[in-house]
Amino acid sequence: MTAKLDPTAFRNLDIQAGEDGVWIVTLNRPAKRNALDIATIEELITFFSAAPRAGVRAVVLAGAGDHFCAGLDLIEHHDADRSPADFMHVCLRWHEAFNKMEYGGVPIIAALKGAVVGGGLELASAAHIRVMDDSAYVALPEGQRGLFTGGGATIRVSDLVGKSRMIDMMLTGRVYKAAEAVDLGFAQYLAEGDSYDMALRLARRAAENLPLSNFAICSAVSHMTNMSALDAAYAEAVVAGVVNTQPDARARLAAFADKSAARVRPDE
Ligand code: 1HE
């Protein structure tokens, strides 16, 4: 079962398909600091729903301009003057997009710079790897705006850095700059140069893995951390049963056995 992805069908996202299966998805409203309006969320759903069945082997998720993402489109939200039920449905669409990302099975590497705030941090947290450069900073300004997180921060941001840190950020508007943010666990990498270059390198490396392995890594781990330990152990065994016996893995195992495969070394 395959899906088609037409890069020209997107307006708020710039989509570039790489020949190596690494696709570049760029939030493309730099004049609005890539704030997430409804149309952008719908495009994220469209892209990440199809990606696992469209031959996408890895994604670099980036932002156009100086900022990754300014979070919820506050102007759209203000102008729409939404009812509670309306905004609940908005949040459910955000969850649809971000769950498709986290559980979809395609590695997503976020290239972070400038503001990664509010819903922008929620979006970044749904990626599997986050790379920051020196310009990046994270914050949850919801408290100051009279809002609350609605795009999964209570789940993913607290998972990354803990409940008490998240609550402090929301109460006080605390901002963490890149180096400290990486130390605390908001991102796995601090790039010396451009976060995009490093994210692309990492995405290309991940794309060399077998797709079924990556599917398990970028889906099963998240599912299993939602389960009891007993159920997770069972599910892990089932997933490993499928992944670890895949025919495509035999050549890789044979290469290890005949000593032609690269060894695991600290400096490679
Ligand atoms: C926006 C948004 C936005 C910028 N919605 N339009 N998020 C926030 O509270 C962050 C709000 N944004 C900012 O703090 C700043 O804009 C930035 C630090 C990201 C960038 O600053 P700067 O000086 O480069 O840009 P700017 O002059 O503030 O904004 C440039 C334009 O982008 C301007 O539009 P213009 O038409 O007047 O030129 C801004 O209005 C627009 N813009 N950010 C809409 N967020 C599911 S619940 C999630 C809840 C949240 O995410 S709350 C956090 C919201």
C-alpha cells in the first residue's frame, strides 16, 4: 500500500524531496515567524499521514527565516474568537499532526534556531531528534498570553525535561538558551554551525538504516513507553520478532560475520 506526496500541493510548508529519501519539510511563513495556523497544521497532517507509505526515509523539519516556530498563530486565534468546543477541535488537529509525527515510523530530525516557543516547542518535541544552534531558545509563554498548552506539551515537554521545569516555564516565562537547553534535554545536539546542516547529516545517516528498523525505532519506542512494563516487554518481543528476522537484515548480519561491516568505535 503506497501513498503519493505531491510537493506542489503544499502552501505553508515548503517540501523538497531528496533522491536519497531524505525529505526537507520547511515551515514557510517567515513573515509570521512560522506561527502555526490551522492551514499549516492541516498540511502537517497531510504530509506526515502519507510519509510512512510514500518512500520517505527521513525528514528534516526546519523553519524559514531566523526562527523555527513562534507557536500558535495568536492573531488567527484572536480573530476567530473561538468557542471552547472550537478550540478543543483545533487542539485535536494539532494532536493528529504531532501524533502522526511521533508514531508514524519515519525519523524526523528538527533543525532548531531562534524562537522555539509555545506550540513551536510542542512541534519540535514531536520530532525524534532535535538539533539546536547557538541562536535557538525555548520557552512556554502560554501563561503570559492567558493561554495553556494545547499541542501536547504536558506529555512531550514534561517527558523531555520533567514536570517541575515545565511548570516553572509556564508560570514565569523562563527562557532557556541553546547550550543550557541541550544540557537539560530539550534537544540532543548543539550544532557548532547551522543546525540545518547537522540535522541533514543525521537524517542521511538514519536513512541508511532499513526502513523497518526505523519504523520500529520511531513508533514502537513511543508506544511502549505508554504501556505497563509487562505489556511493553511483550510488545517489544513481538516487534523484535518481526524486525530482527527481516530478510533485508541478512546481508547486514552476514557482513558482520565475514568482518566486512564497520565495527562500533568511539571515534567513527
Ligand atoms: C505572529 C506570532 C504568533 C509572530 N502568532 N503571529 N507564541 C508566542 O507567544 C510567541 C509570539 N511571538 C514572539 O514572541 C515574537 O514574534 C518572536 C520572538 C517569535 C519573533 O520576534 P520578532 O521581533 O522577530 O518578530 P515580531 O515583530 O514579534 O513578529 C513579526 C510578525 O510575525 C508580526 O506580524 P506583522 O504582520 O505585524 O508583521 C507578528 O504578529 C507575527 N507573529 N509570532 C501570530 N505566535 C495549541 S496551544 C499553543 C499555545 C501557544 O503556542 S502560546 C505561544 C504563542
